[in-house]
Amino acid sequence: MQWMLYAFVSAAASALTAILAKLGVQGVPSTLATAIRTVVVLVVGWAMVFALREHRAIPSIPSRSLLFLILSGLATGVAWFAYFRALQIGAASHVAPIDKLSLPLTILLAALWLGETLTWRLVAGVVLMTAGALLTMF
């Protein structure tokens, strides 16, 4: 269950991202703030690739995987630009939970496109999390 450790680290880092980004967009255009963040992610990402010697795998990346990684990058860009703009004009305590409404969409798409199983516990948890996110809007 090593994936769970990484998932919790991701959740903690995402929480910090919201707070740090909210502080960072004050007095800075949201698009510029997103671009600065992206450069940092780019530098750190490539540093890790070379530190772990994963750059050797670049020639063997299947074209299908490359296509989906590019599309994922485009979706990430849209999400980041929208998120930073939302943080600039809204409260982090409202923006972050609404941003997490990606959860039910992810689970639905995973079931439809990836064939992942929907259990009653999963559906119940998503319904409760969605209700909690929606409650923060009012």
C-alpha cells in the first residue's frame, strides 16, 4: 500500500499549495503567478528525472503514452490557470473544496474509460465528500 503514502503526501502538498498560492497571487496577475509556479515545477521535475536517471527511458516512450501525457499536461495547465484565478478573487477555504469536485468526475471517468469498479462504499464516500464541498459554497 505504498500508493497510500504517496496519496497522503499529495494531499498535504495540495493543501500547502492552496495556502501558498493564495498568499502568492496577492498583487500579482494570476497568469503570471501560474507561469512562475510552472517554471518551478518544470525545473524540479527535470532535476528529479536526471537525479533518478530516468532520462534514459525517453527514447522508449510509446507514442500513445506521449499523446496522453501531453493531453494531461494541457488539462493541468487549464486547471492551474483557473485555480490561480479563482484563488486570486475568492477565499481559499471556498476555492479548494470546489476544486476537489474533480473527485466525483475522476471516479466517474475511471469507471467509464478505465473500467474501474464502483463499490457502494466508494460511491457513498464520494457522495459525502461532494456534499461537503458543495456546503462550502454557501
